[in-house]
Amino acid sequence: MSQAIDLKQTAALLSENNYFTIICHASPDGDTLGGAYALCGALQNFNKRAKVLCPEEPSKRFDYLKNGVEMQDFSEQREFVITIDVADSALLGNMEEKYKDSTDLCIDHHISNTGYAEKMLLDGDAGAACEVVFELIKELSRLNGADLMTADIASCLYTGISTDTGCFRFSNTTADSHRFTAELMDYGFDCTGLNYLLFDMKTPERIQLERRALESVEFFFGGRCAVITLTKEMLDAADDEDINSISALPRQIEGVEAGVTFKEKEKGVWKISIRTKNYIDAQHICAKFGGGGHQRAAGCRIKGSVKECKERLMKEIELYI
Ligand SMILES: [Mn+2]
């Protein structure tokens, strides 16, 4: 089991080491990548050697996170291994085997963290792992006697905080999320440009997919449930990032409590995602089909024709809606 340490202890521990490998989780998002590149840049400014590893290729959208970070390649006998935003070693994907028992420190904000790392810097109240990383960099700056932050590092941290909080709309957003953001803006990165890139910009493929998704909308239970259906042929033309964000669409419709997305994985196999608004436990419904997730967002798989699958799922939803 992991030993919990505080910011000061963590900063002291990092200052004693010289070679750092920082690892992100699979299906890397803005928080794990932003936190990793921010810490990597700050450690390099602290005259350490540091690199970032990721079990899967990040979206091109996040290329700017590498700005100002030197691509250092080294392999030392004793590298200090840090994971960021990785609640469970299984999320290390193809790097799990190598690192699950050799992670020195995990920096995270998930209370569900399984404690696979030797030491853990965890703040379950933080809206994003990047909030914890920012506080750590401030502590390291104190040890360094000069600020390790730069505008590039601020843009990495802003990326994590803004994406994990859904641009400050989700319930995990705290006053600190805003306070940290205000401090980060003082470093002068292009906040408006980033907001466009992260929250407004859509690829042409995404727009095509959205158009077809909207064409497929069906309503059930007097408009309290909306379902969109995406066939394999439609999905093949888009990338994972586009596909995942589509699941948010049906719940956006006024009056909809349960927004359901049917995605055809292969012939006769449907990946279903349920997003609920106020009272239906999505996790509860998905668990009946062997799936899981959170109260307001969950997923499962159902096999059969799309007509059969919808009937089975709607019977279940009808019990709660
Ligand atoms: Mn996170």
C-alpha cells in the first residue's frame, strides 16, 4: 500500500533525485498530459533530467503541450518514476507490466486511487491532477529560490484544469480551480486561443459525424430519453476523440433525462453510453448489462440487432424514468 505524502515531502523527495520518467495514462487526456509536461518542464528548469512517456499516442490537438520542454532521452540505472492522474496501474496500458511495481510516486486527484505507487501525493478535492502539480511546482520553486513556472508550463496546467472541469462547468470545479487559473493567467499564455482549440474547434469529420448523429435522434418516454445511433460505417470515418465526445449530445436536449448513444463496434455488437441529467443512476442501468461507470455517465455492451438492443435497454430505463 502506498504511503501518502504532502507537498513539502514530495518537493524534498524530487529535489534529492536527478533522473525522472513521468508517465501518463492510456487514452491520454488534457489533465494527464498537461500535468506530465508541466512537471517535466519545471524539473528541467530545476536542472534535472526529465522525460514524458505515454502508453498511447496523444491527439495532435495537444502538440503544443511540448512547447518549451526539451526532449531528453536517457536511461539511467535509477530513474525516479512518477505517474500523473493514473488512479489504477491498469490505466498504464502497455506500460503496466514494466511500471506497476516500480512507480515511485503517483500524483493524483481520484479518491479511488488503488495505491499501486510507493508514495502518493493525492488531493481528492482537487478538480484536476494539474491543480496538485501546480501546487507542487510552487513548492519546488521555493526550494529553487526562483520561480520555475513559465507561460508554456502555465498553458499545460490550464489545459488540465479546464478540460477536467469541462471548462469550469462540472461539479468538480472549485473556487481553487478558478484561483489557480487566475494565477496561471498572470504568466501570460494565450488563454482565448487555448479555449478555442480545446472547446470550440471541431474537425470536419466530427461535424459530419454530428450531422449524422442528429439525423438519427429518436425520442422515448415523452422526450425524457433521447437515443442516437451510429453505425460502424459512420464511426470508421472519425477518430476516437470525435466519437467519445458525441456521447454528450443527446443529454444536451432540453427535457432529456437520459441521453443514450448506440455505437456499432462490430456487426451485432453495440457499445452503449448513457448520460443522465438529474436523477437516473446510469451506472445502475449499465451494471444490468455487465457495464459500469459513474452515476451520471456509464457504459455497457449489448449484443443483437439494434432493434432488440434498444427494446431491452428501454425496458430497463422505463423502470427509472
Ligand atoms: Mn484528471
